[in-house]
Amino acid sequence: MTVLGPRALNRATLARQHLLERTTAPVEEVVAHLCGLQAQEPQEPFTGLWSRLYAFTPDRLDRALTERHVVRTHLMRRTVHLVTADDALAWRARHDAMLRQRVLATYRHELAGIDLDELGAAGWAVMADRRPRTMAELVDAVQDRWPGPPRRALGELLVAALVPIVQLPPRGLWRTKSGVRNLPLATWLGRDVTPLPGSDEDREVHAGDDPVGQQLVRRYLAAHGPAATADIRAWSGVAGLPAAVRALRDELVTFRDERGRVLLDLPDAPRPSPDTPAPVRFLPAFDNAILGYQDRSRIIDDAHLGLSVAGLRAVLVDGRVAATWTTDDRRLLVTPLRSLSAPEREAVREEGHDLATFLDQGIDRVDIAAVRAAIG
């Protein structure tokens, strides 16, 4: 079995993430290809798309959100993502069990004994009037029947798990600060969430063909492969995908990484030469290219893994995380995680100036600081 080293895996990831070469595809198509963009920080996806699309302007994402082609919703790993309307409707039911389990794991004691179906029905009844509500307003409407749990726990259970919710614009629009107003996905999109196949007693679809799970696996590999099953689970948060992987094995190709893990991939997906040049790219906080794996060694050193979950923005140099970046006082500040050569520093400055133009915050210089210590 062919062994793929970290550099080969890195170039495959960059190619599929549109980080080797920007794409001219429409915003909705790119969001779909990437299987969504993590978006709990509402402004970060704009930088993620700028680094992946030629001539990207913020109004393109704004239109996708206001025209309801793209939505903000809790999905993979119980994290707010930007996903296409079609994917939100098709994938939500397959994530329901995980979403419930993750909220209950966070508030195990506070939510003990709650009848989830009863609470979910009450939440749906409140939202039936089609009026957008904040989480606090939704909790206000049901708390007389469930006065025991903390308001935060009750609210997260409702909006992140029991009622498929979309966070409405202007939340997530360019340079817009707005609180979260919620509406059911089906109400906002005028279409129902696609139910899982099978009986009510088998909604988790741990057996059988699992067609939605198969779609998730294919789509993940198209955007992140080659990857191990542990990577698929880490990205999605969904535990019940082994049946989908088994059903697809005959149409997938396999490799090994240098640790001996079996990696799955689509046969015709791009796997560029490890020697392919990789341009400098500025990534937003919580970017897919870093967080989409259980083993992130293809793109970031172990010593710096902490930045990927701490909300720090990363700079890719030769395809790997080599710096972080921030903006303040008319300055874009790059802080290297290793020594950069003179050509690398020049490439970082050039891309940084282009990013500063895009951000349009009055930034008039790009500074490169001293090397920062490990962020493990």
C-alpha cells in the first residue's frame, strides 16, 4: 500500500481546500465543496473565502446569506457553521443524535431527567408563530414548565439540538455586529429538514446503507482527503459512520500515512506532487484546513496545536502553519512560529498587504514580529 508522507498529504489538502490556487467558483459552490465553514466568530469566514476565491468581495457572502442560499446553523461538532441551504436540510437529521449527546455531555447534571421529546415539542410550538427569537426569549417561553435547569443549559439544548435552527441575518454579515435571532430552518428556507430513512425506532441509522452518512464521507474526502476514519469522525462529531465507510470501500482507494494509519480517498481526487509550490495564505480563526482532522500533522506542528483551538489566526508558509496574525492600530502584525527566510518574509508581506486591502480597515503597514514560543 502506498505511503503518503506529511508533505504529500499537505499538498492534497491545500489543493482541495483551494489554498494552492484560488478558484473562480461561486460562493455557494465553494461553501458546499468545503462542507461548510466554521463560523462561531461571524467575521472569520470572510477571510477564509478571500484566501480561496479570486476577486472575492464581502457582498458575495452577504448576498448568499440574505438570499437564503447559505445559512448559519449548528452542525458538525455542535459548532456554528456556514453551510448551504441544501446541505443544512440534508444533513441535519443525521447530526441530531450527536447534537443532543454533546449538549447533554456538557450539562449532564443540569439537564438530568428532562424529557427531550417533550421539551423539543414545546420549543417547536413556541416557534410556530414564525417570529424570530433570541435564545433568551425562547427560554422565557418554556421555563415555566422547566424551572429547574439553568437558563443557558436549557437554551443551548433547544437551539443547538432539539429544534433545527438558523441564525438570521444580519448576524454574520460583513462588518455587522448583531445578536443572534433564531428561526427554524424549515421556516426560513420554506422546506422541511430531510428525515432519515428507516423507522422511528432506527433513526440513528447505525445499520444498513446509511445514504446520508455515505454522502458525508464522500463530501469530506473531496474536501479533506486522503484521511483516516478517525479524521472523518473528528470533523463531523458523528460516531455512527462505520457502516457508511464499509458501504463505500469498493469505490475508494486506500493509502497509509507514516504512522501506519489507513487513509481513504476518492480515486479521482487531486493528489499533487509533494514538490508543488504552495503560496502564502492567511487563514481565519478555526479554519477547516486545520480543524478538519484528528491528526493535524499534515499542516501544523504538534508544538503549535494549541493555536488551532484558541481562536488564533494562522499564516501558511510553504503550506504549513508558520505564523499567526492580528490587526490593530492601522497595522497587520504577523508573529512567526519559526524563523522565516528573506523570500518567505517578502511573500508574507506581499500577501499581507493584499489582505489589508481586502479588510479595508485603514491598515497601512504589515509588520513581522519576533519568533513566538510554542503554542501547545
